[in-house]
Amino acid sequence: MIEGWSVVPERAAVDAAGPHAEVAHGDGVTFAYGADALVVIVDAGDRPHGTAVDNANTLMLREPLPSETTQWMNSTSKSKPLLGFVRMTDGCLALGKLCQATSTTAA
């Protein structure tokens, strides 16, 4: 497993999901779903109303997301780790295992 806070090539981050992982891209985010994990790679940058790293403890995934990712996140919550990365210019910063939480805001 990749140690938290290390910078790795994006291929290594995707490979953390396991062999033959399915990959889906959204606005500012890439998901890789495989036998070993669900990997979430978020682009670095300030996107207050989009998918982004919110603070040291929170990674925000905001819709729209690729359609298959909802199923992946639901199936991963009990069976596989959710691994987080931040895409930077020199590779992907490993955040380590993430805890999944949901929140909705009434319109």
C-alpha cells in the first residue's frame, strides 16, 4: 500500500485500485475502481463549489459525478478501502484511507 503523504506517479495511484481497474473521469476528479480499492484522485486547486480538497480533513465530491461512481462508492463502503490522492504537478499526493460521509443541503 502507498504510504500517506508520499507523492507517487498517477499510474501508481490508479494501480492502488488493483489490476484491471475501471477508470472514470469527472470535473476535477478521477476514480479508479478495482479488486483492491476505490481510488479518488482530486485535482489540486481552489474550487469552492466543485469537487476539491476542502481542508486538512475533508475532501468534497460534488455532483455531477460520473454515473458509475455512485454504485462504486455504495459497494465500497463495507468491502474495500477508499483511498484518496491529490493530483499535483509532480505526481499525486497520497492522503491515505478516507472515511466516506454524505451530506445534503436543502434547496
